[in-house]
Amino acid sequence: MNQEPKNEVQNKIDPKTIQPEVLGHLRTEKIGNPSMLIAFLAIIVIVLLILPLSTSMLQNPNSFLFKLIYKQTDVVIDEDKVKSDFDDGSKPSVLNATSNIKFGNLILQNFTLSSGKVECDIKSYSGILDLDNDSIYMNIYSSSDETNLIGYIKLTGKDYDSNITRKTFENPKLSFNSRITYYGKLVKLESESDYPLFSVNEDGTLICKKNNREIEYIFDNNYLIGIKDSVVEKVKSYSSNKYLELLKEYRDKSKLLGNGTSVTEEEEGFTYLANINLKDFKYPEEFDDKNYYEENTLSKVIVYSQIGKGYDCK
């Protein structure tokens, strides 16, 4: 049997006698330092909450921060001097070149006042306006407290949109003094009870005239029962487009109304005549003349409306 060499046996180390030796330490970092997290949250709060609040306070003359920094007392704001884009048309507003009045969807601007006339720019705030089917009036005063009413106009016309239309409204009873400031207030008359009291003459008729037109309204106990209309158009040229268009307009009107109406051409133009008994006649749906009122319309409604449209009524 072979034997291990003697020196190898002597050099053999007993494992039990081996002691561990520290070669170094493994370093570990703490994750999520609480102080850093708190600082980060504080920055977010300052940016999102405190900074905007401070900015707002610095812009407010009555805030504590504003007074502390700038050493100022309370600032009193006169609300009456704070104006919106438009003046409220339901209250008296100055009528001049800088006027900008809103009433519902109606916008009135840039007024010019002259004897018997009110001229202004008119447009719609939104949608399409048909003022012929509304009863909107402008009362005109020579003072802002509504104590001196000098007259009124009825707003007319249709198909107004966002584009500006220059319009002239007439009332022969209006008279203006260039040295006086005038005010306009818009009102909408919803029912017959909103109109001022009025009674026709004993013969039961009301005659309204404007330019070359005369309309006679016939009443029974102040309720409309008939209309007589007369229009005399004078022209210099029978071939002008304006004359031909006007002639066609009245011929079409005569056809719609039928018996009791006529259009007659003469040497200097034409004459339109109408005699309508409303007790046995109904307007066709296509007929559109707002100076013709339905049967039983009260005289006070007609006279007020016609004066507002520039007619002289007696």
C-alpha cells in the first residue's frame, strides 16, 4: 500500500482552525429621505396655490398684501362708471355718434338726430331680426330721468343680421336742439293694454298721411272694420328700373287683394287705390303690408304705430 509523503501530511491545515477575515464593508444608501419629500411637496404647494393667490392679492388694491407692500388705503370703485360693451337699451341711453345700445338681440349705434328723423346703424347681436313683426319703440327724452318725453319712433325693417344697416326712422312731431343731449329708451309693447288711450273722431275714421300716401282707417266703436288706401307715384322716366319695380310691386299687391283695388298708369306715373271691407275679407297669407291691420284692431294701437312710423294722423 502506498503512503502519502510525510511532508504533505505535515502541511495539511485543519479547517476548524480557519478564522474569517473582514476584507471590506458593502455600503447601502437610504432610499426616500422624508425631508426631501416634504420640501418637494412644499414647492408644489407654493407654485400651484400660494403664488397665484399672491399675484391676485397684489393686483387687488383692497387686499391685505397690497396695502402692506404699497401702504395704501381702501380704493373705492364707482360701479356706475364701469360700463359693459353695450348700454342697456331698456334704460335711457345717450343718442349720439358714439352710442352703442343693446336691446335683446338688437344693436343700435351711431345716432344722428335731425328734424323729424332719427338715423342710426342697426344690426343683430345674433340671429336674424324681423322688426316689422315686433312692436318695439324708442321713447326719446331731453333728460336722463325720463321726465320730458319729446316723442318716439317705431323700429321697422326685417332681415337684419350681423351686418350693419343704416336706417332712418321718421316722426314729424320730433324736433331736436343741437345744444341739448337726448336720451332713448327702448320698450316692447306686448298687448293692447300697453298702448296709450285714444278714441277716433265722431265719424269713426282716422286718416294717416306720409309723403305721397294717404290711408283712411274706418272704425266701429274704435274697432277697425275697413281700410281705404291711396298712393300717387310721380316719376320722370317710365323706363327707369325704380319706377318699373314700384309699378310691379303695386300691381302684385292689387292682384293679391282682388276686388276693391286698382293700379292706373297716368301721364306722370300711376295711382294705387284700395277699398277693403274687413267684415267680409281676409288677407291672403302672401300679403305683407304692415300698414294694413286685422279686423277689430283697436284705434289706439293703429294711431300709435302709424305715428311711430312717420305718419301724420288725425
